[in-house]
Amino acid sequence: MSLLSDRREAREARDALHAFRLPLPERFSPELVAQLPEPAQRYFLHALQPGARLAGIAELAMEGELSLGTRDDPKVQPMRARQVLAAPEGLLWEVQAGRAWMRIAGSDGMVGERSWTRLRLFGILPVVRAGGTADHLRSAFGRACAEAAIWAPASLLPQAGVRWLDAGPDTARALVTHRGMEQQVDIRVDARGQPLWVCMPRWSNANPQGVFRLQPFGGELGDFRTVEGCTVPFRVDGGNFFGTPDYFPFYRARVTGLRFP
């Protein structure tokens, strides 16, 4: 596929995600979550102010660091990206990372039943082209669900079809089902309901064996700010094997812009 085709597909994906609509009420009220397990109530009451407009789509701009290597040799590079997040239907993450001879650009995306990862050296030469398989789609769906818990909490309201399970005194556990796929997401909250971390069993081949399997993926959250009545973290550090000795936060993002169109 050519560079022009990649760009055209990214535009089409962006338009499709903006067209996606969840069956949400117009405004948030505590009554919408009153029947949920207490940690989930705490999470939503921290994330959404009463009367906040409920949007299932988030647009983000971010910068930070992205590791292009391993835990032992991380090859950390500067990163800038923009993102459209419309869980559970998908997401589009367009990224530029690296410097000098390591400069790469491309996108990671999912729309409906399609998913892909495409990166090019200098924005021209293909270096990563993945997708078009059930394994890749399942992995991309996991990312969309986890990032919804971070940046688009309205898309996880029970009115959007999400189930919330009892997982202990300080863990809000969501079960997202969409297009025949199912993903669990755990959100650890403090006494105020502010999330400390998000973790999930993700279908991934980011392991020494290179085989797809369920393994922990997650990240720590910080620098919470309120935008349009929605309080979310502007700092996210995440990676594979979260909560284990093998945890490697290869992704460090600092949000520079956020809106709910």
C-alpha cells in the first residue's frame, strides 16, 4: 500500500470514528451510575461533573516518549501524536517519533472490524505493517477499551452497554462487549475516585515468544485536569506486563490538547 493510500485510509477512519454514536443521555447525573458497584460509582463521580455533556468521542494531542527497543535497550525517542478515540468502535492514533535516522511516522488504528499498525521510516519507507487478522483486531479493541477508561469515561457508562462487576473495595471493573469481542478493564481508584492506574488482560504478541496470548497491560495516571466537565489524566505511562517484574513502560504520554466534539 502506498503512502497516499495510508493517508487516505487514515482520513476515512477519522471520519468514520467521528460518525460513531453511543446511545448516551445528553447530560450526566449521579442517578445514571447509582446501581453500579461502589468503586465504579466513585470513578464516575470523580470523572464526570453533574450536568456535564456526555460525549463518546475524545480528540487528543500529545507529546512524550516512545521506546522503539526493549527493556534492556529501550531506544527512547521523542514522540508527538494526535488521536481520535471512539470506544468501543475504535481509535486512530497518528504518531511521529524519533530523531535523525530513527524518525518514523504512521498510525495505529481500529474502526469496526478493521485494525492496522503502519509505520514508515522518514514517513516514506515501510518498517511496520501489521493488521488484517482477528488477533490484531482483538488487541486493538483492548487498547480502545483501556484508553476509554483513561480519557473517555462517558463511553463506559452502563447506558452505553458496558457491564460493571464487583472486583473489591477499590477496583472498578468494566466488561466491554462489542462486535463479538469482550474486554475486561480494571481501574484502581483512591478514596476520591481518582484513578491511580488502569490494567487489563490484553491479547498481545509483545512477548519474547512473539505469540498472541493474554498478558497484563496497563499504566499509571497523573496530572488530572477538568475539560468540559470531565476530569481525566494528562499524564499516562504504560506498557506490557503491568504489575509484574517484567513491566516496561514503553509509552509515556503528556496530553497537550483535549476536546470532546
